[in-house]
Amino acid sequence: ALEVNQEVNCVTDFIHGCEDQLQKLKKQKEKGLLYSIPISIKDHINCKGHISSAGMVKFLGQVKEEDSVIVQVLKHQGGIPFVKTNIPQTMINYDCSNLIFGQTLNPLNLQKSPGGSSGGEGALIAGGGSILGIGSDVAGSIRLPSSFCGLCGLKPTSNRISPSSNCASTSPPGCSDRPFVLAVSAMLGPMARDVDSLALCMKALLCQEMFQLDPTVPPIPFDEQVRLRGAPMSPSAQQQS
């Protein structure tokens, strides 16, 4: 991750507690679905002892006192959040730069953008510095970096997993009353190199721990059979679409 960051400037912080977490995991008898997997986290998602800047100076002094629900669930499943990744200022941008951490580049072509707003995640995973990351998406913020960086990403259905209400908010006062915000929900979701990794992450997240920590999330576990029933589109159907 450090090597990739030196080339493309995608990491904003190292989550120092990950080393202690790993030592504790080794002593546990029960292994979660994400046991020992290092996971990168988008900058605005709250991690205990760290800031969630959203690329904005006003958040720099606000150290978070607890992990967001999704980070707690990842840890419960044995995953190890280890770095936070860059975003554009306010996250309402298809590029990935801000005045605090600078410009993130696309590791596939340093003359190009990795996309946004989860651009740091896209760049780190595409560069080989992470195998699984958590981004967020309201209008393409997972899907665009995944496309720009040759990755797989998923924006889950609204409220399928605990939403980003315990992340840095960049909405102005009264914004929650606007119809657009109610109709188009921002959702946290996984990014990885393949679809199987996304499925494993969703299966891990949709667990009893998630439903207990956030009772507003419908307690519906991941259905592997529904995923496996999906058939790839035929070449003719792809041409028609």
C-alpha cells in the first residue's frame, strides 16, 4: 500500500490499531468470514481515533470516538481495516483531489484520474495495495472509480447495509429535507478485483451483528442462491443492450 501510495497518492491515513487487532484475532477460536483480510476504508467513514475529513479543513480537528457500524461489523467478521483512502473535496466530484491530501492518480495511467468520489479506493486496489475496500456511492462514486480502474464495485440497494449516517456529512443545513436526498440515497459498498470478493464481503456484512447495531437495516441475510442463479448475458443480448 505504501509503494502504491508513493506513486499515485491514494492513502490519507494508517489505521494504527490494525496491528493490535491482528494479534487479538490470532488468539480467537472463532474465525469470521473476513478473517485476517486487510481492508481499505474510504476517508469519510468513521474509524475510532481518526478524522473523517471528506477533504474539508473544517473536519481536521474532529477525531472520531467510535467506529462506524460498518467498521465494527468488518472487525467482528475478522476483517482488518488498515488504511483510509483519498476522496475529492465534499465527495461530490468524479475526480479525486482536495487541498489537504492533493491529487490521486490512476495507477493504470498516471496521466488519468482514478474517478470519484471513491477514487483513493479505486487507485489503491488497482495498484495492488489492497484486495478489498469500502467506498460509498450516491451517483456513481463506487461505480465510476471501479470502471476507471478496471475493478468490480457494488452500490447496494438503499438501506441494505447500515448507511453512511455515521460518516462525515458534507450536506448543508436543511439538505435532508430536499426530495433529491430522500429519493437518491448514498450507500456504502464494497470494491474489489472480482465479483466473488464483493459477494463474500456482502455476505459478511449482512449478519446478525449488523442488524443488532443498526435496527433500521432489514434483517435479511445474503442469499447465495439468488446470486448463483444469475446467468451471464448472451453475446447477442449484449449487442442489443
